[in-house]
Amino acid sequence: MIRLTPTAETVKVTFALPLGQMSSRCSVVGDFNEWRPGTHELRRRTNGTRSASVTVPRGSRIRFRYLAEDGHWFNDPDVYDLDGSDAVLIV
């Protein structure tokens, strides 16, 4: 699930996955963090999800994927726009 929280100039993008989807650690990796694993690790929340947030300029086009601790790459199940194997959001 992706949640967008816009302001006048930026958008806070919150990436969230159900706790049961991955048993290992997981991070969201994309052009907003130079594709560096672990920079935005999804943290356990009390609402039954894991999530991480980034803030980007309004109107940005971001490419991203999730990376599990075991090296498994996967896309957000709710994002259908792709650029190659990467999910794409325009915020």
C-alpha cells in the first residue's frame, strides 16, 4: 500500500506492507535513495504493517522496488505502472 501526503511543494510517500508478507527484514529501494539497500528499511508498526516514508518534490516520478533481507526483489502489489522491472509512481 502506498499513501501520499502532499504539501505545497513536497509529497511524503509512505510505503507499507502487511507484517505477514515478509518474515525477514525488508527495505524500499529506489532512485530517491540512489538504490541503496537498508537506507529506508520498513519498520514494524502497531497497525499490523511495516512501513517507511520518503519526502520528494511534488510532481516527481519515482522508480522503486522492495528488497528482502534474503536478496529477493519484488514490486508493490498495488502499483501497476512499471519501467522495466521497477514500479513507477508520479507524485
